[in-house]
Amino acid sequence: MASTASRILGKGSGGMIGGRIASAIAPDLLSGLAANKTVVLISGTNGKSTTTRMVTSAIAAAGYRVATNRGGDNLEGGIVAAMMADRKATHAVLEVDEMYVPRIARQVQPAALVFLNLSRDQLDRIGEMSTIEHRLRQAVMENPQAYVIANIDDPLVTSAAWDAAKPVWVAAGRGGAGNSLTCPRTGGVIVYGQTPSDQTVDATPHTAHSVPAASGNDKDVWWRAVSVDGKTTTPDSGEADARPFARPCPDYSWTSPSNTFLPGEPMTIHCPTRDIPTIIHLPGRANRSNASQALVTALTLGIDPRTAANGIAQVTSVAGRYSSLDVDGHTIRLLLAKNPAGWYESLSMLTPGAGLILGVNAQTGDGVDLSWLWDVDFSAVRDRTIVVCGERGRDLQVRLAYAGIDASFAADPLSALDMLPDGEVDLLLNYTVFRDTRIELQKRGYQL
């Protein structure tokens, strides 16, 4: 009833409020709903919704019934609502807020934990990245039954997964990092190089095989943790561990013949015994990274490689993201970015020559601290016609002015459209601006 009322009143999808009330009535509900299901938990700062959608599609392509929080409600209430929506599902693929992973994992006993990346996000709510790393590490230690599919190009993710009983190491790509500069296990500095030999250290790989090291046509970036005197350090894992804390040898990696990363372009995922060609219908390098971990997750659960790849290829949008619509003489494309790493990736996906609308709010869902705007490099949009909007659009306008970029101001994205000439327009919005714009477009009859 609460979920239905929320939808009728236009307050949202109803997922969170319905799940909260259900959990208040039955505190053990989530554990009961997860019983006899193969559960996958996906977390990280960026890419949770996209990877969740890809894993879901890969498993569903094999004929399984999958419960998932398709709308991105990734706190406990939304997860309960997703599980309630399909009680007969054999599998559950759930994106989980980074801070809630241990709590959710205790209740659902996951078969797999998927860790994508860690970067600065909502400092007012989450705090430093080391806090998140410790939460993820806690979930790993409490769930030895789970495979841990971890992106080894992020040292913080590697640290969280280091002591996993069943690690699966994926060279998914560093992306717009610059975040992993110190090691949470040793307190040392993370030093990046091109090959293990450049580091003068035997990385003692976790696996006996090797896959191609390149991710997306870039030279691979190896890393290791060093002390103040430059010596490689070993992790403080609470038990004997002679391995230096350095990038493990990957079990899986990916490459692409193109560096444009346009929708529909191929990529290849390299596995221990074979290569799997895959088509991704989403833009950007980050989505190739997401696809690689999604496919590896499906393979780990026993899904046929070709079936999984075909399922991933069916994903063309995620909760309205990347959707293209014709609105009042404009062809608009919706992009979501919530933190510096997300803006870095999204700015690389912009349509050449298109008009640009940038929108930021600072509500609870966004994080009320917008100081991260000064960490974003906006030089890529210097020559575009730009309109900024949102509750904190004026702050963004000032940030752009300091970068030498002129921008007009409008109250909201759809009003901003009237200030741009007909043609292609990219809308790059943070969380609540994106949500409100999507709702308004749906009210006008657009399908998202």
C-alpha cells in the first residue's frame, strides 16, 4: 500500500518506502527472501547500476529468473522491495551502497561479491575512502563462501579483496582514478609503473596462468605499495602473508580494437582458457570495464560464456541513462554523474559538437558537500555551448568561470533546452536532477 501510494502521489518508485515498512513488520524478511537463491552483491563508487543490469541480463539469458533492484534503490529498503517483487526468482542480483555491504551480506549469504572501484563520493555521508575499504574488507572476511570478483587496477578494491577465500582478479581498468594514492593496509604510498619488472619486485601472482595485460588499448598500469624508504611492503592482514602488496596477476582482462568506445563497438574479454568476443551497446570506456566484471561474474556462476555475452549485449540503457529522445526539436541524451570519477567518465562520452546542459543539486541523495566540483577537469567542454541548471547551478557556473568557460543559467534542464539551438544536446546531471528530469519527461509521455 505504501509503495502504491508513493507512485500515485509522484513521490518516487515506491521501492524504498515499501521495503522499509516490510522490514519493520518482519525484521528477518530479507534473510527469508534470500533463502535458496543464488545472490550476487555488486558495489563500488561508480558503475553499480550498469553492472547490476548487465549481470542480470547475462543470467536471465540463460533462462533463470532474476530478482534485482532495477531502479537503483540500493539501501536495505530498496533491496527488500526488489526481493519481494519476485519471490520465485532463483537468482538475485543486487546493487548495494558501499556502506551497507556487510549488513546486507550477513542476511543474504551471497554467492558472489563484485567490487568495482572506490573514489571520493559524498564526504558528508561516507567520509574517507579508507572507511569504505574497511567495510568491504569486513564483508569479505565474514563471507568465505563468496567468490570476490575484484578490479585489481584499483588498489583500494584489491586491498578489500586481498584475503578473500575465493578471489577472482579482473584487470578492469583504472578509469578516472587518481584516488588510490596510499595503501590502507600498510600506510605506504602506491607507486604506479608499466610492468612488474619496472617495480623491481616479484609480485608473486595469485594465479599460474596469464591473460593479456592491456585494458582498452592502453599500456597496463601496474602498482605496488612502498614504504617511506621506497621498499615494497607486505600487507598487515593479521596473519602470515609473505606476498608484497602489489597488483596481482589477472585472471581476466579486456581489450578493444578501438579507443572511441562507441555503442555497438566490439571488445574481447580474455579468460584463462579462451577469449570471448563481446558487443557493448553503451558508450564509454567505463562501461567496457563494467561489462568485463559482469561477464566474469556470470562465468563464475556457471553461465555459458556466449549466452552471457549475448545477454550483456542486450543492455542499451540503465534506468534512463544513455537514453536518446526527441524533445521540442532537440535530440537529447541523458547522462548521470555523481562524483569526480563519474564526471570524468561522462565528460569523455559527450556527443561531438552537441549542446551541453549540466545540472547539479545538493540534496541528501547527492551529498550536500559539492566541494568536489573543483576536482573535476572541465577543459574538455571549453568550446561548447553550455547551460547550467539545478539548485546549485550557480556554483557550477562559478566553477566553470574559473576554468575560463562561459555558461548560461536556467532553473532546470527542460527550461535550459529552450536556450539552445535545435539539434543534439547532452544532459549531464547529478543524481536528484537526473531523477526529477526523468520523472518530468515521463509525465510528458516519454518512455524511459
